[in-house]
Amino acid sequence: MSAALQTVQIAKTVKESKNSKNSKEWRWLAFDTSTDVLSLAVARGPQVWTQTLPGGAQASSGLIPAVLAMLAEADMPLASLDAIVLGRGPGSFTGLRTACAVAQGLAFGADIPVLPIDTLLAVAEEARYLQAQSGGGGAQGQDHDHDHDHDHRNVPAQTSAPLTVLALLDARMDEVYSATYRWQAVTHQPVDDVLSDVQGHWHALGALQVGAPEKVKLPEPKNMQGEWKGQGQVTGQDPSQGQANDVLLAGNAFAAYGDRLPAGPRCQALPTATALLRLAPALWAQGLAVPADQAMPLYIRDKVANTTAEREVLKAQASAQAAAAQLAAPQVASAPAVTQASAEVAPRIGPQIAPPMPDKV
């Protein structure tokens, strides 16, 4: 996935592959460290194990032991995996470098490919899944348990209605990462595990963006039929329909930026490992897996920190602003302060007064 318009189809599921006469049992390892949460999952056919750990700086020390422990629990040697599914970004620069380094090392040693997936697409997929679980709810303020600790999950998730998701991740530096996706279901059938989801398509409605929260805009239909601006071509499918007011905002940027973001229904969602697993079969079928040495982070912001000189300039600007604010404030001394000042000045003035001149004789 890149900034170019993409169409992602969720088609052949793990369950369907398993039920095929000559199908194989798909085996995946997925993890994402792009946020403050380390999300990890392994899948063996329809069985999925998940774990959530502290991310950020702690991901570098906790990721590999957690991976090895979960693979052992699932009785899957590393070399038996079909691929390592990676949340490649955008997100935390330290987290992305950690995830890519671990994915490259494990994949190279086991001679298996890596399947990189955009984190904003994973946010949209997680929001869709939460909507399905809650029957169309998932608004901001509800608590959703994204990944239970070593949870062996068999949770149905069905949604056939079109859904537009504006995915948002906190980019720090007073900015957000954003991208808009449109989901269109193709079929609707009973399911019995977390990966056997409804079939459908994700349409990217524009490029990945990074910028101030106030600059994030909701997508707008370009005609009266509701066709969306920037909508990618969907092979064999009619364009998805919708109105601008049915956009669901999803991500982790609401606490930090609140009213600075567009108005609309909100869903707290992260790019979970299980969301990556649900996206993996279709992306694999599209040939998007890469060799280990090509598993690279996706950066959409080149500048991650200020130089020493820039920090000095910002510091000087802050000092100048503080000084200007102080000068602009009323400078009225209180009565006790004036009295004290007079008392301090009087002794210095007294001795300087010349004594009276003597009378002339």
C-alpha cells in the first residue's frame, strides 16, 4: 500500500481455504508497534491467539520474546509460517524501525516473506470490525477490548452496509496522520471465527496525509449519485454510494486534538494485529508480500525532530514572546511594595542632603 489509490479486496478467507479439498492451513504472524500499544497475533488456520503489550520504547525489548512464546503456544515453528504480517506505518518512528528490524531478522532467518500493510488501513478495518461487533455502534467513549491477552478468539463479525472511515493516528508534533477508506461488502454469510469475515472491498478515497488537525477534511461526494471524490476503481463492482455525513472517524487522535478534528461519529480504534490478519489474505493474493530485505517502514513525514539550531531559534522566540507578554501586562505596584521601596531608597537619599550653611558673621 502506498499514497497512490488502492483497492483492497477481502475475498478468500482462511476458513474457506481450509474447507477446500486441497487447501493448506494458512499460518501467519502479525504485529504492529506504530502506536503506544504493541499488538501481536498468530493465526493457525481459523485459530487465532492475540496479545497486547506496552509499545513505544518497550517494544524493542518485549517483541521478540512475546513472538517466540506465542509461536510455541500455537505449536508453530517460525519456519512454518507463510509470512510475517507487518504494520509498516505511518506511526511512531521508533516503533516502525523496531517492527521492521524484527520482521526482517525473523523473516530472513526463517526464509519466509513479509507482508507490509498500512497502519491507517488497519485502523479502518478495526473500526469496521468494532462496528460489526456492536451492531453499528462503536462511538467514542465506548470501551472496546481490541486484543485479549492470549485470547483464543471465535467472534463473528458481519457488516454488509457501506462504510466510510476517516482513519486518524496521532503523529505528535501537533499533527495527525489521516486517510479515508470506503468499505463495500460483496456477500453476507454466517461466520464462526475472527478471520472468516464478510467479503468485500476497501477503496482508498485519497492519499495518506499528515498535517494539523484543523486541516483534516471529510471526503465529499463529487456528484448527486454519491460517488466519492478520489475513489479508486473497483474491478467488477459498482461504485460505492454514500453521503458525506456517514463518515466514521476512527483512530487514537481524539483525546489529544478533540474539537480540532472534523465533527462526526467517532470510534476509538488502533491498528491491531487481528485487523492486519483480516486484511492479509487478500493482500497476499494480490502479490504484495516482499522478501525480508524489502520490508521497510512507511514514512509520510520526512522531518521528525528539530536541529540544535532550530531548537535554539524556537527557544529564543518563546523567550521573546514571554518578554513581550510581560511588557504588555499592566505594571501597577501594590501599596506595600511602594512603601518598602520608599524605605529602601530613603537611607540612600538622606546622607546626600547638604547640611545648612552657617550664617554669615
